[in-house]
Amino acid sequence: MADLAGYYPNNPAPVSVEVKTVTPSTTTNTLSGKTLRLAYGGQFYEASLTYTSMTLRTMRPLQGFISQAYGPTFSFEVVFPEVSYSTSINPPSTTVRTNGAVAKGVKSVTLENCGAGKEVLNGGDYFKFANHSKVYQATNQCLSDGAGNATLYFAGSLTANVPDNTNLTITAVPFTMIFASSDQTTSTGIGGISTFEVKMREVW
């Protein structure tokens, strides 16, 4: 089935966004006292959006979007308030792109067209490549040199090959998500005031 087109509604805005990084892994303690560690899946994000009390009229467009998505059946894009935005104090004013092709599984990339002496991303900022939907997170501050080049290190190894000259989105980053459950509960009190929480997880 085709993915759901469009963005998750940003009006009304949630009062809080909780983002969880999930890294499927296991640890086992041996008789000798050693700890065996194994990662067995790709890293992804989960999010929980909480909304303040609102009227039914305000809340119902959210319900409609969730119904359209058929629970976790169809994916959608969401730009999270605050979370999706870079915290850089001196960001590039141009579109940053890759300098050379990058292979699947790699955890760093060389960038160009950043501008001289720019803070491309602050540590912990999210970003994505134009050729696939997975979102990555910078592990430390990424600074460009005088020629506008930079090396970006990130968590979560590449899930796809990235060609040379691929553009990056470094702020207002859209996450591709599905709803985490087939069920969604809305609580409506006397006077039609509703409370609402929705959970979702990243897919690609």
C-alpha cells in the first residue's frame, strides 16, 4: 500500500514532545564475569506528543488525520516543534551538500558549500540526506573550515548509499513516522474539553 501523503498537522501544537532513541541490542553476563554485547537492528526514534486541554473542534482534525493513516499502516512526515530545529548559533546560509559519495554503514560524511567558519550543526542536532528518509543525529559540534568544508559525525550508521553532491536538510528536519498503535484514545470531559496524547515511531 502507498504511503500517506502530507505532513502531520502542526496546528494545534503539542505542549511537549518526548523523543526516544531506540537502539535494538542485548547484553549477556557470562560465568567469567564478562559482558557480551550485541546490536541486532537499526537505530530509530520514537516520539510521544502531548496536547493541552482543547475543544473538540480544535482536536478533531488530529483525529481525522490519525483515522486517515489507518493506525500504523501508512507513514507520514512530521516536523517537531523545537526538536526538528538546529541549535546552531552560526548556521550556513547555503544548502549544504556531500563532498563525495558515502557508502551504506558509514558514520561520518564530508560536506561542502557550508560557508567559511560556520557551525553547521551543534552536537545533538538532527539532519537528513535528500536521497532517503532516515533521520540522523550529529554526535558533536560540526564546524566548517575557511574553504567551507566540514566533517560531520553522526549516530546511527547510514541505511543507504549517499551519492556525491546530495543536499542535506539541517533544520526543520522532517521525520518519517507511523503511529505506534492501531488504537488511539481521546478523553472528552464535561463541556467538550478533550485531552490527547499520540505516540509514533520512525520508519524508512
